[in-house]
Amino acid sequence: MRSSERSGRRKRWNGSSVNVEVTARYKMALLLPSSVILALVFLQAEVTLSTGSNECVARNFGHDSVVCECNATYCDSVGPVTLPPLGQYSSYLTSRAGSRLEAGRGLVQVNSTGAGLRLTIVPYQKYQKIRGFGGALTDAAAINILSLSAGAQDQLLRQYFSPEGIGYSVVRVPMASCDFSTRLYTYADTPGDYNLDNFTLAPEDVNMKIPLLQRAQALSSRPLSLLASAWSAPAWMKTNGALIGKGSLKGQPGGKEHKTWAQYYIRFLEEYAKYNLTFWALTTGNEPSAGQITNYSFQALGFTPEEQRDWVALDLGPALHASSHPRTHVLILDDNRLLLPHWAKVVLNDVHAGRFIHGVAVHWYMDTLVPAEISLGVIHHLYPEYYLFATEACSGWSPLDRGVKLGSWDRAEQYAHDIIEDLNHYVVGWTDWNLALDQTGGPNWVKNFVDSPVIVDAQRDVFYKQPNFYSMAHFSKFLWEGSRRVGVSTSQETELEHSAFVRPDGSVVLIILNRSSSVIQFEVGDLAVGYISSTSPARSLLTLAWNTH
């Protein structure tokens, strides 16, 4: 499709690209009484987001692409997506050159164009069904969202959770503190409290995370899938007597510490349920391998696969089954796929543990060290009844490429590549780490600063949507829950990375990543409708979608 046919103008890469109308509105708002501003904020948010035609206010911070700046009254949005009738298709382009979910339409051709490269949809090759995409509401994310004005908070939450935004359906919620907190705490810090008589949610939960989850749920068109992960048990239950460092639960699975730790999970679910927040799933604990590392710098709880197997079989599984939340899914591992397939084999081969488990949770760190096929692929083929779910990823974690990079296209490509690779190896959903961080990549009490798809500048009451926000959007906005991955055959070798899905309504979504520096012409063949002639610009992410009836 020619660029002239695409709706939406490309923006320049500097602050001067802010259109005059938006700047004027922003300045005018500064002169108004606060009550009028608040009224305008909600009116404007409703009007601008419902048009679905807002363009990116592009800002260049010196990296290889741009961020889109949003404030209380303005944010770019593609709006709710409705596919055109049979015989046409929709396209959405994001690129290093500056396109951000740039929408276009075209006609499906009856005959092949004879393009050298053809991607053919193979609908009878059916794979996994999608659960969803999302991010984590850490203490740090909550602090950053709440540092904005009411209007800007609403705008940010809409961008993630509303149908006008990118439709996140999964939220990971840390149970008590993690490194992205401002202090160390659990919900049961009273020594010897085996009955959890003093169990209580923290102010961070009651004042920040719970209200934000309720607001996100109100914006979403469907129930959010909440996912709980604990970083550490209370210090008095642990072998090292501390929340950080190398330490595991005292005693053995089936013993009082292990039983109390299982009940801690149940109490968490019960306390959140009082706020009408129920959890789809919980993990057996964040990165159990970290708690086996001497002098580990932040919260961790060590488990070997054998210990995790026995704790699930003897303590967590029975406790959950007997609780008022027996339908909550249990996901094991919640750590790097480097630990697969060994970890899953140890746990899932045990019939007593296996009957309580629903899936395997993986993190993206060090994914380049182990091919997806010999980790994710092997586990799927060995244990097809258990699903694979990606529960954490972030850019800027590596010592060689640390912290926030405003406008980094390389990081957008890393996200898109990993998501496509995961989806093509049976993963049913992909969860980003912090929903929002500040410009330093925090707060983080141990200074483990990283990047996030949304970066908040509270002083200016704005937030920046990073290129990897749009990487997430190409999946979360178009791959509804229940979408099924299907086969794609290629007519020749290609540098394009791709994954195709049939949605519950029968429409088809094809997502294409071009990490090369070349423009690549191709056509899509779908026997149900015909042929789509398309172009993948250099360094771009493209979503094509069409109806089949």
C-alpha cells in the first residue's frame, strides 16, 4: 500500500511538531480556575479519544526514534477499531521513521499480484488460543501514575485499558514489596504469626494499587485478568531471616512455615476480593532462582524445582482447593525460560503437584541464550495440557544498556521480536513489567532502574509513550482473548518475522516485524478472501486485519 493512501500525516521528530491547536489549548488551560480545568479535562479526554484520529505529538530525545507526548487534555489514539467489510482490509503501521499505529485501508484483490514473497494463511493449522496482554502495577508504577493530575491519570489509564486505547487485559500485581517499591515490607511482618492474625494489606495496596485497579477495570470493556506474584515470604519464615539475599522457607514442604506461606496467598486473595478484585491466576513466586544467589540485592525467595513441586502438592494446591478461590490458576516457575525444560519436568511429572497446576510462567531475560524451540517448544510438546504464559519483560535491565532511553526503536524491536517468537512457540499471553516509571526508571529502592513503555514527567504533568508502547499495542489491541494462532507458509526465505491469528469472530490478524533496513514488498494470500498486496517499510511493525465473511 502506498504511503499516500495511508490516513494520518507523519510527524517531524522534534518538540516543534506539537500542533498549534493543542499548544493553544494547553496554555489556555493554565489561565482557567481549577474547577473549570477539571471539567474540561474529562470533557476533552472523552472528545479527543472518541475521535480516534489524534496524531502523535512527537518529541525527539536524541535516540533513534521519537516518543509521543500526552497530557491531561491530549493524547494520540487510534480509537476503537472496526474492520471494513468483506473485500477490504485494515492496516496499522508503526516505524522507526515515526509512524505510530498509522491506520490505512485497501482492497483485497481477486488475483495474485505475482509478488516474489507471498505469506499464505493456513487456517487449518490450529495452535494455541490467546489469553491476553498487559503489564504490572508495581508500587513504582502506581506512584508514577498518581503523581499526575487527575486528568492525566485518566488519560494514561485510558491509553492502556480502554477500547480507545490499546486494550490491555492482564495486570500483574506484586504481593507486597519488590525492588520497584520504596521500602521493604510484607503483609505479615509479626514474628511467629503462624495463624496470620496480623495479616494486613499495606497502604500501597489500599491507597494506590487497589483504587487504580478499580479504575482500570471500569475503563476496560471486559473483566481484567489479574495475576498475583510474591517476591518474598516474611523474614521470620525464612532461613536467612531477611527479605533479601539467599534464603528459602524454613523447614520442609508440609511443615508449618510452608503451610503458613500457602495461607498467606489465600489471605491476599481474600483481602483483594473485599474490594471486588478477583485474581485469574497466581504464580508460585517471582524468580525462585534469585533466592538461591548469595548476596542477592533485593526481595527473593529461593525454591528448587523439587521444593516447588512439593510445596504445591502438599501446601499451596490443597489450601487453594479448600479456599473460597478454588478456580484461581496456579502458574509455576515465573522465571527465565533458561530454566526450561528441566524445571517443568521436575514439577509437572509429579501427579500430586500437576493436578493443581494450570501453566508455566516465563520471563524474557536472557532469552537469547536459549532457543525458543528447545525450551518453550519442548515443554509444549511434552505437556500440552499446561499453557505457557510470559509474565515479565522490560528493556534497560542489562548492565550494558541500562535505564530509560526515550524514543529507542531498538527496544521496540526487541519487544516485538520476543512477543512474535513466544507466540510462535505456544505462549498464550505476554506481560510487560512496570506500567509506568519516572524519567530515571524508578522509583526503585535498590536503584535497579529500567525502562517502561510509559515514562512520566510529573513536573510537567505529561507522560511519554515509548516506541515499545506501540509494540505492545500491535498485539494487545488486535489479538482478543480466544484468538487462535494459525499457520503461515512463505513462498521464499524472508527477513520478515510474522504471526497470524483467527479471532473469535472469524476475522484474521497478521502481525509483521521488519527489523531489516530494507523495504520489503510482499502479498498475503487467504483462500477465503483473496490477495492483499502490501509493503513492509524498513524497521517497522505492521498489523493487517480483515474479515472473512
